[in-house]
Amino acid sequence: MKESIKDRLAKAVANLEETQKAVARAREQLSVASATVRSRDRSVEVTVNSQGQLSEVKFLDGKYRTMGAAQLSASVIEAAQQAQAEMAQMVLNTFQPLSETPGARPHVEGSGVDWDQIFGPLTETVERGAAAHRGASDKLRDEITEDGEKR
């Protein structure tokens, strides 16, 4: 039996209202969200808000006093980029349930919303953070191997 236009419209309106409620819940959840990360050398702790903006930088245990400017700067940038990557992943995970299909970006036909434009930068941030994390692990493995070779 075919659904009437009236029934289809009622379902569409109900789906739209549910989506609007889900978006409001997601926005509320993210309005207070933050990500905090320590640099690998444990000298700096950085917190970013849900927009990926720095909200706090802490210099830990006085380590910064013995660090050169370039090294300290690198530690701050490293921690900030990792915190931004974690926050971006949190935003993506929060909006994932709004997707029509798992793994896809939300899409509302005829809405004019370009979800790739909206979520693309977040995805790139997550990928950069993952690549930096992998690179850090590789460097650590190289250092451990080199130390073993020197003995």
C-alpha cells in the first residue's frame, strides 16, 4: 500500500524536528567541551575549546626554564595541534549520529548545506594529529633503537 503525501510529509516533519533536537543537544554538549594534551616532553599542557582555540597553556614543573625558545615553542605547538586533533575528532563523533549512513556526512536533500566544506577541515585536523602522533612514535622507536646500537 502506498503512503499518502500527507503521511510522508508528516514523517519528514517529524524527522526534521528530531534532527533539530539532536543538533541542539550536540551544540550544547560541545559548548562546554575541551581537550587537554601534554607535550611528549611533558613540559607543556595545552587546552583547546570546541572551536579548537587555545584556552589555556600551562608550563609544567619548571622545565621551560631550561629549554631553548625553539624547543619550548615546538612543545607548545605540538601539544596544541594534538589537542586540536582530539577536539576535532570529538566534534566529528558528536555529529556522526546525525549522518544518514554510518561513515557518511549528514545530508539533507535540497538544504544547500555543503557538509564536506563544514567537516572537511575537521577531518584534515584529525588526520594531521594522527600523522603527527604516528611520527612521534616512529621517532621514539628510532631513538630506542639507536640507543641500543650505541651500547
